Amino acid sequence: MFKYLTGQLPPWARPDHPLLQYQLRSNRSDSRQARLFRAFGVIVIVALLVGGGYLYATNFLQDPAGSNLTDSIWRVLFFPALIIQVILRIVAFSVGVGSIAQNRRNQTWDNMRATEKGAEIALRTRWAAVFYQMRGVIGGVLFVRLILIIGILYDLTAFRGGYLDMLTANIIPEIPVSIGVLLLSALMTAGMLLPLTGLGVDMALGLLISTAIRQRTYAGLIQALYVVIRVALVVGLLYVLTQFIQGELQLQDWLAWLLVSGFTAFGDWGLILMQLGSAGELWAIIPFAVVIGLVLLVFALIQAILTDVLLNLAVKVAERRE
């Protein structure tokens, strides 16, 4: 299956590409013991995050985690998944920013650029290499979303298959169940694509900065600024959205729609909508919220296009500066 999936990728993104293998080898300096220790550390951190999520969802074991099984799973996993995603985006951007400088220090940049279309292939394989290097964490993020999607499909069988009909009965605009199924399918598809396209944009932006700025001080300042903006954006949007959902903040319908759309696109990659009861609550109180899944799917496509634009721009900058 893995060979089939990688076989659909461009040649420079396949694991058997010589330059990609060179990229992976040149950035694999840790010993086996160090990698095992790091893997153990990741497992411990994930366990602590999930444990913290369970304590938060149950109000420190005072209440049930949720109203039903899928709601409980979503409430327990939401904050751990959100934290891991934010860290993953920061790491992806930082790795991109430091890539060319690291290759120069290892004296591998000139060798990679010596191949046909040297700068382009070198940058694109470096972009792909980050996905391979972080495949474990990325796989974990996607696995959580797969669990939530299975939960959505399970919830659809409630009330003899009429649960979705109940959730869309009093929303604006009124839609038939068939359209509701299509919009829900778009939401689930976007939920699986957004982590990949979001990381792709972050890595491509990091590579562009890496080719444009050689001074480590300036690159470090940009990374610090990115971290502040990313964390502030997620925390700020989450706080405002929480206030709105709890009824402590009144917003006009269009502002509420923008708030949810902005948080799902730039904050949690659609996590808050990947539980049918939570999504139905937002559909009921915000007009046209039911189409946010389709909006997210379009947004994922735009991110994919933007990634290619940023990579092409990075190639032009590298060819001009070198």
C-alpha cells in the first residue's frame, strides 16, 4: 500500500529518489539509542497530553467526559491534538528556515545544486524530506482524525439513521439530507487534508525564508516572531470562540461565521467540527455554518496551490542568490 501511494507522487518526492535519500541521510545524525530515547520521550509526552485531556474533559474526574461515546472521545482528544498540531507547524516552519543553512554547514548544498535543475530539485526534495522525517507525528495527527471520522459515521446511525436529518432540520439555509451528506463528506475530507496542506505551506514558507535570508540572527528573529503569531492566533481565536459558544459573547451572524471559519482554517484544522454533535450545535446557531466544511475543502486546495507558488519562488531566489 505504501509503495502504491508513494508511486503516485512526483519522482522527486518518492523515497527511492537519489537526492531525497541523500537529503534524509545527511540529516540523520542521531544514533540508534538517541532515536529510541526520543521516541520514548514522544510517547511519554503524548500520554501526558491525553491524560491531561481526560482530566480536563471530566473536570478532574468529577463529571462524565461527554454526553456519549463519540463526544467523550472528541473532548478527551481535542486539546492534546490541538497542542501537537501547533507544535508540529512550528517545527515544520523552523526546519524549513534552517534547511539551507544546515546544508551549507554540512557542505552538501553545492553538491545537491550540481544536479540537473539543481536548486529546484534540491529544495523540493528537502520539502518532501521533512514529511518523511516527521511521518510518525503526522501519522498520529491523521490517526486521531480517522478515529473522529469513524465516530461521525457511527453517530449517523443514531435515531435509525435520522440523526443528520435532525441536525439539519432547523438550520439556515434549509437543505435536504442529501446535500447535508455531501457537505459533511466535504468536512471529513477537508479534516484529513488540512494537516497535510497546512504543513506544506509552513515548510515551503520556511524554505523561502531560508533561501532569502542567510543571516542566522535574522532567521532566528523570524522564527521567534512566527512562534508568537502562531500561538497567539490559535489561543486568541479559541478563547473568543469559547466565549461565543458559552453565550458570554454576542456576535453578529457574519462575524460568528468568520470566527468559526478562521479558527477551523488557521487554528485547529477543522477539529472542532469533527464531532457531529458539536458541528450540529454550530450549524444551528450560525447561519450558513453548514457550508464551512466545503469552504475548508476549497481552503485546502488553495493551500496546496500556495505551497507550489512558494516553492517556485524559493527556487528563483536560490538561483538568483547563488
